[in-house]
Amino acid sequence: MRLRYTDRARNDLDIAFEWYEDQRRGLGFEFLDCVEAAIESIQKMPKLYAIQHDHFSRALVRRFPFSIFYTIEKMEIVVHAIFDNRQDPVRLP
């Protein structure tokens, strides 16, 4: 199934990567590896993850306090947000 990121999701990913990389060199790449593993799991079994907010399914990112919010639309998976779970839930997509 095809995968597409919204602009918000790309921005979320960039901000988190930069923040982790500022904390320790290489940590940003470890974060990206964990996000990639979660995305691969979503692609293999997109219906595995329950709908948690509105109409978005949610997958947790291993090791980091982030969730991936996505929808399944026709023949593609759309990643709407890579959400820092420490944020105010009002900011959910």
C-alpha cells in the first residue's frame, strides 16, 4: 500500500529529529529508525492499530514518546501527524 505524509507530519518529523539531534549527536537518527520501524509495521498491517482519536488510527513509536496518527484512504496510508505525546492533546490532528 502506498504511503503519503501530510505537510504537518513532515514538519513534526523534522522538528523532533532536530530536537533529538541537539540533545545528543546521533539520537535524531535513532529516533528516525524507530519511526521507520513503526511505519513499516503500519504498512504491513494497517488495520492492526485501533482508531484512537476521531477517525485516526494510532501507532506508538518504540523508545520515544511519540504516536503516529494515520488514516487508510482507498489505496494509500496517509500519515497525518507524528505527535509528541507530551504535548497538550488539544493539538492532536
